[in-house]
Amino acid sequence: MFLKTFVNRSFEASSANVNLKSEIDKLDSRLQAEELKNQVLKQKLNDYEIQIELSNSKINALGGQIERKENEFKALKSKIDQLETAKDNTINKLTKSSNIRKIT
């Protein structure tokens, strides 16, 4: 009887051991899968961060281009204003000159 009980308990313990090992293997596989997912997500995050940095660089470059174009526009507007003033002055001189000739 003692031997039978011992054999039964040994068999149960062995069976439980196999079940535990199987459960451990399943958990280990899940852990490896989660770690792999984690690595993929980290890589995607890194890729997105690089894309953001590139986009920010492009935005900064475009900002510089816009600033240069604004400065060019201001310079052209100033030149136009100077030319209009010169034109007005010339017209005034010609008008005065013409009026002086009419008087004499």
C-alpha cells in the first residue's frame, strides 16, 4: 500500500512538474513575443523621432527662406518707393520749369 501511494504521488508530482514546465515554456514564449513587440515599437518610435527631426529641419530651412524672401520684398519695396519719389521730384521740377517758361 505504501509503495502504491508512493508511486501514485511520484507520478502526480512528475505530472505536475511536466505541467509546470509546460506553463513556464508558454510564459517564456509570451515574454519573448512581448520583448520582440517592444523592440519593434521602440524602432518605430525611433523612426518617428527621426522623421520629426527631419521635418523640423525642413521647417527651419523654409523659415529661413521665407525670411530671406521677406527681406528681398522689403528691399524691392524700398527701391520702388525711392523710384516713385524720384519720379515725383522730376515731375515737380519739370512742372516748375515749364511754369517758369510760361511766365517769361
